[in-house]
Amino acid sequence: MLVIKGGQVYDPINGINGETKDIWIEGGKIVESLGHIPQDVTVIDALGMIVMPGGIDIHAHIAGSKVNTGRKLCPEDHYEHFRMAKGGLRSGVGFTVPTTFLTGYKYAEMGYTTVVEAASAPIVTRHTYEELEDMPILDKAILITLGNNELLMDRIAMGEMDEARDLVAWLLKSAGGYGVKVVNPGGVENWKWGGNVTSWDDEVKYFNLSPRKITKALIKIADELGLPHPVHLHGINLGLPGSDITTAEIIKDACGRLHLCHLQFLSYGKDKKGRMCSGGSYIANLVNEHPNVTLDVGQIVFGNATTMTSDGPLEYRIQKMTGHKWCNDDVECETGGGIVPLEYKITSLSSAIQWITGMELFLLVKDPWSIALTTDHPNAGPFFCYPQIIRLLMDRDYRNYFISLLPPRAFRGSVLKDLDREYSLYEIAIITRAAQAKILGLANKGHLGIGADADVSIYAPENFGKRQCICRFKHCRRALDFPSWVIKGGEVVVKDGVVLNEVPSVVFRVVPSHDESIKDKIREEFEKYYTISFDNYPVQEDYLKNTKEVICG
Amino acid sequence: MLTKAKDVVCTFCGCLCDDIILTLDENRIVRVERACANGMGLFKNYNPDLLSPKIRGKEASWEKAIKEASEILSSAKYPLIYGLSSTSSEAQRVSVKLAEALGASIDSTSSVCHGPTGLAMQFVGEPTCTLGEIKNRADLLIFWGCNPIVSHSRHFARYSVMPKGRFVQDGRKGRKMVVIDVRLTQTARVADVFLQVKPGGDFELLVALKALVKGKSLDAVEAGGISTKVLQELVTDMKACRYGMIFFGMGLTMTKGRDLNVRELFSLVKELNDHTKFSALPMRGHGNVTGADQVMSWLCGYPFAVNFSKGYPRYGPGEFSVVDLLCNKETDALLVLASDPVAHLPSKAVDHIMEIPTIVIDPAESLSAKKATVYFPTAMYGVDCEGTAYRMDGVPLRLKAPMKGNRPSDEEVLEAILEGVRRC
């Protein structure tokens, strides 16, 4: 038994806002107080400290085929960023794309205990599972990319929605996935011929379909299957001026729950002269009017990043724009992928507009329960820069100082300078913990109520900014960066900002009920178009030993 | 009694054909269906009986052999772990853990095959795809410096030249096949077009092609031994195809120019994407050499040639790669995992292997195993032990164990050595 004594608890799901409260832990769960503290109990003195549920990241690229190609592609990302093997912990390297063990340790040392791998093609999810086994401490979940799945598109095009629904369920089960990821629906399929889509009604070549039809069908299917997490959408025109228009269109058109990921990248406006400007306030207002819609921000962090996405045509464009090295990987019958390293510069007009757009979303979306803090790691910046973003949200003076560093032209059409909102710790706990858990549908995560998983992070306010920042951005200030304690599943894993030991973790997945005959219906087509045997396709039990099913419905 | 095993994965080469049917009788494979001659040999001649390890050629108990191996490794100043490409990724993961514990160097056979492809990729990137995309879409196939009819016998039938795909419904008829090689190989004989590049002329040829793709004209009448006119025709085909593909082998990576050749090839493919869709894919040889790259990348951050002497992974092709470490006589103990360096490495490197204590973990008693100080006869991945392997295009497959396993697996032996090293 473990008691966290006397801390100021921020547990928004249970409405607790900084009240002094003891947290009791036994068997990996939060339990009722015994009233008095028995002698054999470990007590953590949290007097004057902030106690929160373990942090949750709803959208990051941490493991699997694409991430690993990113690691291999960028040795220059790793040379100066390493950790030695010590005290039973493993070594690792990497800045924007750390190796697996290092990823686990670095998240934990920031107080995060649950992370979602945001995109894995079903056919390569065995690989994702292998990497996740080598990523200790964190509980995880995998979203599988279905927005350009050819067998699925065939069915949606023919209006065979029952089969389409069964196929989605079977794919989730077969891949050990947790949710449905949709990336540039139809656009990635077109990219396999060198094309793309630019509107929701463009044609998906040879499929008699449009991005709109694919997206709406999947939104409906996710709701019908009762998936704990709604469709996780990376829409069309990502990164382009005018993407705010297409984003607005799908927000208005979505009849059902919808999560819009790294929305910052899809909220750029175009002014009268065709120049890029922030569309953050426009999109935030729309989100405010649509309670069925949630988002994570994908905030830019100035410095190095590695862009990696299933959105193949996007990476081609970034490569043309930057001239940097470029990986493309089209995955048979399912999706695409691309990788380009780049740098967000504080002196660059477009980087600054991207940063402003994200900040406007944070500050103008009214309901913190509908917004999650992410950097779409490592696309807009590495995850260990979250404390810088937290500081920017909580500290108006710092934000204003930061704003003064940006090129003035970046503020054309922006309202950011007029916004004086400051996030409270309670709201920060929402956007980094509680809302993330709610949006994911993980009932035992993101709170400290009785029965919740005992994932707790404890911060001393005097330690804000204590961790030596490795981002080398000289204007970096931080908050919630250095936990005094992190408890995962009831075990202490971090003390004074440093990982002590590894603890077991699980991967969450769903097994939605479906008509098993879907297997017979697709077997023949599968063997015609794929290059592996149908029976070798599903992720075998050997990889699913440390998984936990979350019930649908 | 006869039993059948279906959808078995063959680990002979990077194709990882996963449709093999085996017929077994009393834990012996009596019939192999669908495999090529190479794969046939892998399954048919395999005897899974438990064998004793050997210490200096003499049979010894497993305990003694583990102890001996652990002592050799922990007393070495600069041990090297080499091989990795013919075992499961589970075993590869343990080998990295062992290298870390020892402060050793670790290198895979990538070092002497497609290591330069990795270096090229780190410079310019790599536009690629999985094999199914080729089957379903590619209408122009270029094989450069590789001879798949011999080395990857079912590649044509399953993935590239022959199959009917979603958008190439005519199979072979729907695809144009070009071979670029220094000699008329068996693969070249069945091509629609064969371009004979002069030895060492690949780089020049690639540069010329790139210039032509960019719309520049050449002053030269030929490049790499091929006339400009023929090259112009090839470029026209390249730009006009719907989905083009270049497969390349050691004819590019292990000849003059090496990584520079591949850099030029990837740049050419990148350039072609401004006109149509084009990809490239290295013809990886060993069954799980792609897995070795993957595992090392996710654990070390680098695909091969890694050193742990400072307690964290450092990358050093040319410094921490097998041939260099051995030729420079730096390595003072060698652990070989599922490879046969005595048979394959340059003689100067082999000379040094002969002078230092070696530990070999391999299902077959290879040349390296015969020379080894300690030899562990282990189970064969995908035959009598399970695991994961990565196809040449990165698609991961589960390896079944159609035969009952009597021998320990590579990873079990590696775990035992790791345990032994920790006790030393």
C-alpha cells in the first residue's frame, strides 16, 4: 500500500481542483482511504506539491514501421542525444525520434504514463507490437489506418455498409488496434498514382468514391460499433493555406463523434492576396458550436522536428519545398507513408503562423474537455517539449514575450495578441490528462477516483523549469517538466525527475463484435491483391500477451 | 502419420514466401510444396535432433559451453557480435542487449551487402513501397545489378514480373521489364530490354539518366557503355509509365561507388516522382536481414555498425563494421549469430578470426562453427522454433515452428550467455 499525503490534487474528472487530499493506492489501483495510516505503508510526503493523474498523449508517433524508418534516416538526430545503460535500465539515443526504451523513459520523466501510437497500417502492426514490447513503463494503444484501405473502399463504394462495418471490426481485431485512424482519405490512394485530393468531393481514382463518402462512412461505422474512441481524422489539404475551409466543411458535415488530430496543421487561412494566415480563431469558433467534435492541437515547437505521416503526397510536397531528404513508403492495399526532417524557425514567417494557429486553438476553444495537448510528436516538435507549451498557456507574460520574438507579419489576421487567457492548473490537468482519457474512452485513466489505475505524477512548483532543456531554444521556459514522483500502476517509477526502474505495461485494444463470415467474404480478394497469405495476416496471440481489451458499446 | 503444415514462411531469402506447404512424418519433412529450389533445400535437409555444443571441436554439456562462452566474452576487451540476418528478430533483440551489457560492437551482414543502401538512404532518403504495390500497379520494372531468378527465385512469380494485380490485370503482358547488368544473367535473358553497363560504369549511367530525366541533353554519345540514344528511350519509358520500379542488388552496393551509386539511384527515383510514380527497393538477401536493420534501428537508432563501449550506441560504418574491426585486428573475441563469416568475409578478416576466440550460434555446423572455440547447435528459425522475420520490404511475418523443437533457440542461448556474463 502507498499513500500520497497532503498534496494539492488536480483531478478534473472528479471535480477536484487543488484541494488537499490524500491518495491511497493498493494493487495498482486507487482505493478508499483507511482513515488512519498503518505502519507498514509507504508514504510519499506531497506537502506543497501538485498531484495529478499520469499524463496521457492521444496522438504521437512512437513505434512501428514509419517511426523506425525515421530513426534510421536521421543518424544526425541521435549523435548528441544519448542515455547510457545504467542500473538495469537500457541505453538509447535520439532527439526527435528516440529509440524505444528512451521514449518510454523520457515520457515517464515528464510524468506521462499512457501514449497512443497514432498510425499503424494493419499489415505492419506486428512490427508496432514488437517495438512496443521494448517500450517500458507506458501503457499504450495503437490506431490503425483505414482511410485508404482498398477492400474497405470497395465495400463503401458499393454501398455494402454491413460488410464494411464487419470489415472494420475484423481489421481492428486482427491488427490488435484500438481505434480507426483516417489520413487524407482517398488522397493517399490517389498518391499511389502520383495524385492527391483537394476537396471532399474529389474522385478517388478507380474507386468511384470521394473523401467525404469514406470519412462519413467510417464515422458512422465507429459509432455503430460503439468504439470507445471516435474516428481519428487527419483530413485533407494538411499544411495548405485554405485548409481551414475544408476542415470547416467536415466539422459541419460530421454526423457523429469525430476527433480531429493535430488540427493546427489543418487550420490555415488564406488572405485576399492568397497568402497564408492563421485560421485558428475561425476553426476554434466552429469547434465551440459542435459538441460532437474534439481535437488535439499538434502545436509547433521551434527547433528540429521530423515530419512523418501516412499522408504520402504531403511529404512529397514538403520535400519539394525544403529539398530535404525524403522517404516514401506506399503500403499495399492499405495506406502510404512519408518522412522528411525539417526545422521550425522562429524567424520564419510560415513557422510563426503555424505556431500562432496552434496557440489560437488552445486559447479560443472554450471547453477544455474538447481539446488535447499534443505536438503530433515528432511532426510539430518532440513530446518532451510539452512543458514549454504548458508554460506558454499558463503564463501570459511569457507568451507575450514569445510573441514579441516572432516576425510581425505573421500576425496578419490573427487575434492572438489580444488574448489574455491563462490556463489554470486545473485546465492543464484537463488538456493533458482528463480530456485525453475521456476522448479516448479509457475509463480507468486520467483520474484519481476509486478504482482508477494508480498512475500519478507529482510535481513541486519550485521545480518548474528545473530539467535541463535539451531543445537548445534559448527562450524555452517550462512548467510541469520535472516530476518529483511518478507512480505507474501503483509502483514508483520516477523519483526526482529520474526513472528508477521499469514496470509492466499493457497495450489497449478493442475487439468489436461482428459477423465472422466477413473472413470468407474477403479471403479471395485478399489473396488476389495482398502478397501475404490471408491466415498469416492477423497479429498472432504471441504479440498480444500484454494487451487489455476495452469493451465496445 | 503424415501431417501437413500450411502457410509456412520460408526464410531462405528476403522474399519470405509465406505460402509453403510442408508434409511431415515423425518430425521429418518429407514433402515441400511451392518452395523454390533454395527453399526446398532449407526444409528438406533439416534434421532437428538435439546436438551437443562443442568446445574446441569436442562435445560438451550446454552448461559448460555457456560458461565458456560467457567467460570468453566477459574477459574480452573489445568483443564483436556479428551476423543477425538469419535469425528471428526476438534473437536479434537479445543480441543487442548482450552487446550493450558487454560494451561490444554489433554489426549485421548488412555491413557487407546493403549497408551502402542504408548510408545512401541517410543522405537522400528512399522512395519505396511494399511488394504488393508492385504486384498491383507497376507497369515498368527495372532490375539493376541483381539476378533474382537465381537469388530470389519466386520474386518474379509472386511479386514483380508475373502476377496479375488490381491494376495490372494482364500480368506479364502488362509490364515492361528492363535489366541493367554487367553481364547477360539469367534474369537478363527473360527481360524485354537488357542494357549491358560496363563494369564500374553504374554511377556514370545513373548520373546520365538523371540528367536526361531533368530534360538536359548530353554531349557524350554513351554513358557507362550504353549509347545516349538507348538511354533516352529508357528515360522516355520511365516518364511514361504509370508506376515504375527499380529493384537493385549488390551489383550497385558492392561495386565501385557503393553508397554513391545508391545515392544516385535514390535521387533518380526522387526526380522521376516529379513526372510519374516511381519507387525503388533493395533486393535483400538473407531471410531476416531486414529485421536486423529494423531491430538495431529501434534499439540503437542506427541500422548496423554500432558500438557500445561508452555505454550507449554509437554509429560507425567503416569503424565499427565487421570487416574493418577484423582487418584492423581490433576485435579480441567474436560471437557469430546465424552467419558464416569464415566462408564469406575477405581473407584478411578471416585470418584474424582464426587468431581469436570465437563463439558461433547456428543451426548448421558452418565453416565458422567448425573453427569456433564454442559452438552452439540451435533450432532453425521458422522450422523448429518460432519468431518474427521482416520481408525485404519491411512487412513483418510470424514464423511458425512446423517441426517439434528439440534444440534451444538462438534467443535462449543468447539469454543464457547474457546471464552467464552477468555472473562473471
